[in-house]
Amino acid sequence: MDEENTTFQGATIDMDEAPVEQETPFDRLESRIDTLIEKYEQLVSVHSQCEEKMAGQEARIRELESKLGNSEQQRSEIRTRLDAMIDKLGRFS
């Protein structure tokens, strides 16, 4: 078989010695696209985790608001009963 040689500006390169795989612009583009896809998938995962955390926090807020409403109602009832007891005591003095 004949040996293949490439001549470029006076330099001869034996084709058997030439690097087989050189990164082309398409290879770089593909690599960057793959990196962007990986980052996007990570962001989707983080977003999902944030949504779950936020849903949990919203549920906790609703629970605390309910407890606060109950506490305020109890306080109002206690105040009414105390006022009634003070009135009863005031009648005896």
C-alpha cells in the first residue's frame, strides 16, 4: 500500500502519525449543549425541591394561622368569663 503524506507549508506529516480525533467546532458545540442540558436538569431538580419545601412551609403557615385563630378565640372567651366573674365580685363589695 502507498503511504499517505500531507504537505503543508513545507512540512510533511505522515497521515498515520496525524491525530485521529481533533475537536471540531461541532464537537465543542455538542459538548456545550450537553453541559447546558446537565445544568438545566440540575436546575429542574432544585426547582422541584424548592416547590416541595415551599408547599411544606405553606402548610405549616396555615396550621400556625389556625392555631393563632383558636388562641385568639380562647383569649376572647377567657376575657369574657373573667369580666363576668369581676362583675359578680363587684356586686358583693
